[in-house]
Amino acid sequence: MREPHAVGPNCHIRQFRHTDFGDAMSPLVLADHFVMTGPTFEVHPHAGMSAVTVLFESTHGWMSSHDSVHNDHRIEPGDLHWTLAGRGIVHTQQPEGANARLDGLQLFVNLPKQLKRIDPATMLIRADDVPVIESRGVRLRVLAGLLGGKISPLPTPEPILIVDGELDADAYANLPLPAGWNLWLYARDGHLKVHEPGAPENDVELPSGAAMAISAEIEGSVELRASASEVKPAIRFVAIAGPAINEPIVQKGPFVMNSHEEIEQIIADYQAGRFGTVTPFTLHPGRTE
């Protein structure tokens, strides 16, 4: 299990980096499970990737988001917010509301070389618009991509599947995994049993708070169940899958490029003010746009 650590006085994160999983986490570069109760991250830049925020339904309060492409967003429990950084963006996201306790994920999703310089944009999908697959003991929220005939309305720069899932102790779910795709699995609350395509009969036990990555050389599916040792009535997990980006990764903080020279150019662009600026918030607390 990966233990959380403090980031300032108001936030704890459990962090997973692409270097923890070889090449099998791609297109993900980083995943942070955060619990935030107060201001943590001031205005900051991103480039060469997408910064994605998922607020779990257990969140209390909401998150305000403001950026240099002049979008104000109110991110509420169950929502997903996608910041397509491309050639460069600056933004800030802060907890709002009385006794706010934001429980969520922050994801760095890589962009292939041909998309690293596209224009930045931000998108929000509301919890009410997220397709849900429900059957006996199974609830799967399809935040992005296609699963079981359900298609998320979120447009993404590259194909990706993001699922916020819940399984009862006697239930199971199958996630298809196309050839050339990677799957990152995170047992966020409860122990998960994972059966990989083409793996021996022994299943992988994924403890609560741990993550694993699977690469598919041929098309298959991954079966997920609650572990036999699990005593909770239901377990919660996150599954993120997408085509592997087989390119060099050079990361410097919020910048993800293919070479050190590109990182230096991105830093120069940011310091020259080419990412734009964030103006004061215009989002009224009562609005939900």
C-alpha cells in the first residue's frame, strides 16, 4: 500500500508515478489521490499534457477552477474536469464551501508529440451526465471513453477509458483491454482481486491503497472482484486505460515533453508570459456552470 503524505497543512496525497510501473502506466504520467480541506495550490502552469481532476462522490463542498483560457468552473462531487494544457496554460483550483473536504484524483495524462503544442482548453462533465453501468452488486461510472455500450460525452484528445467503480463482495466486472493499451488499476477503498488476460490461474491481490498496471500485447479483458479477505460490504476502485504512448518522457514538475530542449523552451514560454494570465474569479457561489 502507498502511504499518503502531506502537501502543506491542508492536503494529503497518495502519489503514483509512471516510473513506478515501467512503461505500463502510459498514457498516465502521474496519479495523485488527494484529500484537500483548504487552499493548497496557487496559480501554476501546465504544458505538454492534460491535467485531469476527478472529485469522488464522497466529496463535501466543491472545487473552484479558473484558468488562462478564461473559463470559470465549479467542480462538484462526481464531476470530472479536464485541463488540456497543450502548448501551455495556467490555472488554480481551490476547495470551496463550509467544512470542505475534497476527495479526488489528480491525473497527468500524457499527450503524443504531435499534440503537445495544440491550443489549451478546459472541459467539465457533470456527475448527472456521466453514464452509469449498474447490475447486481456492480456500479461503474464511465467518466471518459466507452464501456459496455455506454459512452461518456467528454471529448478527449486521445482515446482513454476512466472508470470510477464499486463492487459488492460477491460481484465481478470485466474490463476489455485492446491490444497496445495499458490499464492502471487503483484499489482506493478495499482489497481487489485482479485476473489478468493470459495470466496463470492465480489472481493478483491488490490491497486497499495500492495500484498496479497491465499491458496488453493482444486483445483481452481483465476481471475484477472483491478479495476473499475483504470484510467491507463494497470496494471502490479506479480503472484508467489507454493506448501506450511509446515516446520519451521528460518531466519537470507540471511540464511533460519529449526532450530536455523542449522543456527549456516551454519554461522560456511560460516565463515570457505566453501561457496567459488568470484573472479574478467571476463564478458566483450559487452557480453550477
